[in-house]
Amino acid sequence: MAVYTALGAESLAELIAAYDVGELVSAKGIAEGVSNSNWLIETRGRDGAGARFILTMYERRIDTAELPFFLDLLDHLAAKGCAVPATIHDRSGDSLRDVAGKAVALIAFLPGVSPSVPTPDQARAVGEALARVHLAARDFPGQRRDRLDPAANLAALERCGADRLAAIDPALPEALALARDITPRWPVELPRSIIHSDLFPDNVLMLGKRVTGLIDFYFACEGMMAYDLAVTHAAWAFRDGGATFSPGIGAALVSGYEAVRQLEPEERAALPVLAQGACLRFTASRAEDWLDTPAQAQVSRKDPMDFLRRWQFYRANGAAAFADG
């Protein structure tokens, strides 16, 4: 989440009036993330009751023609009892509106906070929640292919170029050689569903060890369920900028997932290379963001070396990275 576009109080009030959610009381920009502009919206109804929502203006990396896929997916999963925020439809029944030529959506606010130092109990709960999403999404009728496969991520690193990567960190150009090693080994025949593919701790809301919300589905696509688990493993099971692996977190995450959906043997065998592919993806996207994010944007750039270090760990440890704790 971030704020790229400024909206004045009058524009925000006019926009919120298009929904049956009460009168706008406040709107606060949210400065985390790198792709969209976001605000925490507070309203008050005629009865005096307050309500909260998240307003998103879609800025980067998202084809607006695909937004109905993402928003319909949220509604589909919410209707099946998954811990995701439903979309708020306007008075005309639409989930999307146009503001200054940009698409915006209003999303239900869910309680909870994102864990900064996850515990094994929290990781287990997230694994369970992810598996439930995979099972619930198998009959979702929407389609969206994965545009961030290893070949695409290798191409992104090549566009950055070794010299510009080295300007971020002298060790970062190593990612180019590692990426060229992954693409020919990438599995394609594993069980599939619609996957989240970006389930970092800051995309999970929790109260204690209970998951209250999985958010930011804007990279969701058709994909291998085991890859989604590997992405989440890479995102959750490390600390200290990717330098320290937390085996208890990793084991709890996989255990929680398998408590709801058992991995097939082929999926478990593929986890090491899938995790390397996840690290390739985030190394590439963070490098691009580091080099291309506008200086005036209210956003903190993320270090791609955090995921190069994870990548090196998965290469060195293989299946041991996914052993039971």
C-alpha cells in the first residue's frame, strides 16, 4: 500500500457518497507498499454508528481490465467463509468506480494487526487459512494467468542490468546467474487453484494467533498451490533481512497447511525449487521498484538482497528447509 495520488477532502466525500456507507468522517493515507494508493476511510451513518473501509486507487502493475477478477474473487472467497475482505458495491451495484481516470474500489475493513515477529502458532494458523483459500477457489470461474513466472522474472532482472543491480548492492548481479539456473527446472504439472502468491506477514491480519484477514489479492492468479505455499514460506520463515532462517516458523506453516490440505509427494519434492522461484520473483520485483519508484512517492523501497539471501539458503539446504520442526 502507498499514496501516489492526492485526493482532496471534497473529492473523497463525493466518492464515498456514491456508496451506502454513511458520511465521510476521515480519510488517512496508508504509506506501506509500492503499487497502489490507499486510504483508511471512516464514515458515520445516520444512526451515529461508525464504520471503517479501505479505499484503493489502482496505480501500477495492475491491468484495470483484470480488476473484476480480483474483486469477484474476494466476494467468492468471503461467501465461502474464508478470512478475506468482501468488496463494497456502490449504489448502482458496481464494485469499481472511476476517479480522475483511475479505477478505485472500496473494501471492507477487517480487524487485526500484521505480525512483525510471527510465532509458530501464528504461522500454523496462516498455513491453515491459505489451504482453505486454495480449496475454496477451485470452483471460482474467473481466469488469470501468472505473469510473474521465472522466465518473466529473469527478463525483469535483465532489464535492470548487471551494472544497475550492482549499484544497489555489489552482490546483487549474482541473481542473474541463479535465475538462469531455475527456469529450465521449473515444474508445471502440480495441482493448481487460484493462488494468492503474495502472502507476506503484512498481507495477513491477526488477533493473537487467529487469522482475521488475508488481504491484497492483486497478484492472485491460476497457479500451483505448492508454489503459493513456498512463497509464503519464504516470506514468513526468515528474519534479519533474510539472513536468519526460523525452522519452527517454516515447519508450523507447512504443518498448518497440511492439516487442511495434504501435499502430494510431488508437491513436497518440488518445494525447494519453488521456493527459489519465489525468491527470484521478489528479488526481481524489489530491484525494479528500487530503481523505478518515483522519488516523490510516499513509499519505502524494499531491499532486494533480503530475498537473494533467502534464495541462497534454499539452494544450499534443499528439502531440509522444509523438514518437520
